[in-house]
Amino acid sequence: MRIAGARMNGQHTLNASVTCRGVGLHTGCPVNLTVHPAPPDTGIQFVRTDLEGRQRVKAGPETVTSTSFATTVSGRGFFISTVEHLMSALVGMGIDNATVEIDAEEVPIMDGSAAPFAHLFAGVGLKTQSKLRRYMMITKPVVIREADKHVALYPYDGFRVEYEIEFDHAFIGRQSYAIDLDPDAYLREVAPARTFGFLNELAMMKANGFAAGGSLDNAIVLGNFNVINKGGLRYPDEFVRHKILDAVGDLFMTGLPVLGRLVAFRSGHGLNNRLARRLMTETGSWRIAEFPSEREQSFAAEVAVAAWAR
């Protein structure tokens, strides 16, 4: 079995806490967010520090309560929206366990990508933990279809994403991208891809309570025929890369990194969450896989060499 990023055999958390401040894309409200290291087998826990009792919810497919323009998780009487970019950065950089403290109802949008979070994580580094990393190894195809859209997982030796989008817009049209992901590839090829929207839809979104904090600093905005942002695109196919970023974060709501091939056509948060929920019920389509830590591998190698020397 080949695992992209062989150093990820043990569970990982952060070496130290990281903090950032920004605004919510949809609320427009200022928000402070801190990601702390967490013990093995914690998963990703969100804590609303602005609420009495510091209300807490664990990321999971069943805690997702809305997928309209973003992924929202809810606890008892509270919610936290737009978690997908942060979730994407966590799993993309190989982090299994973390506690996310936030003092508002929406994760800050930062520059519209996952890169600010990923670089914060890379800056403090990861700590290898005592327990083995648990993977969701896909053993049978799992397919979700909705009209002309679909998303699916197939068995694969590693984690690969093959994604295709199609928009009725002259600047986007049909784009596809495929990538085998490990932390280096994620940071280089996926994390910087920004969210995007259409100028002619902005008024409608704002009227319905969305995109109050949206700007050219945190999203790609498209006019009828062009990109309005002065800096242009970070990649020629930045749109499909961002959809991969979203899908990686939405899939991590299962709580486990995946060993499989994710294939999607025109999927979004809703379909991604349906796939994550299906995985929780179709347990015969995957199994838990653990792999020896580097220390155990080194020890086994030493034993093998000593045995050969005798």
C-alpha cells in the first residue's frame, strides 16, 4: 500500500496554537479564530467562545445542517458556518486532531482560499502523536447522483481527486483537474484556489442574507465576460481547483482521511455531504486501515537487519 505522504502514519496535531482574525463571508461580521492542539482521537472540535458555557460541536456528517453557499455545522441551539475551507486545510495538511475556538457564527473567509490556514499550520509544524492514524479505505464504489450531477468514491492506492465543473459563463465553461494529494501537493496546487461568484448574482445573494462580507479581497468576482479582480487568477483553472478544495473539506466531515479516488462532476456542498452521510451508513463499502508509525517501521527494520546479520 502506497500512502501519499509516508510521514503521515501516526495521528497528528499542531505543535502549537495558531490564531487569525477576519470577517465572515456571509455575515460580514469580525471574527477571531484559534486552532489548538488536541489529544489523539479527538477529531475536529468547534467551540463557540462567545456563548455561555462555551458550546461545543464535533465535525461530523450528521452535524451538518445547511449546505446553502457554504457548509454549516450545528450544536444544540447554535451553529458555525463556512467551515469547509478550514476543514480542507486541516485534512490537506495532515492534521487529525484539533480544537477550533471561534467567537462568532462564521469562520473567517480570509482571502477566499485555504492557503492562510494551511500556512499557519505549516508555520508551527505538526506533532506526531502516539496513536496510529486511522484511514477510511474505500473497498467498494459509493456513488451519489442528482440529475446531471454526481460524486463518487472508488478504491485507490492513495488519495486522488478527479473533478469536473461546467458553468454557463464565457470565462469558466468546462474545466477538469485531477491530482494525487499529499500535504505538499495540497499546499502547492489546491490550497491557494479562491472561492468565486458572479457579479450579476451578488444583489440576489445579499438580499437573501448571503455574501455581506464578500469583496474582491476574498473572492474571485466575474463580470459577464471577465474576472474583475485586478490581479487576475492564481491558476488558469482556479475555479475547478477551488471546487476540489471544498470537496476535500466536506469529505473530512467523516472524521477520517480517505484512501480512495474521489470523482465528481458539478458537485457542491450538498452532494458532498450526501456522500459523507452515505459513507456512515454503507459501512460495507470501506474499512478502517491503520499503518505502522515511523518509529515502529524503524524498529522493525532494525530487527530485520539484526536477524539477517546472524
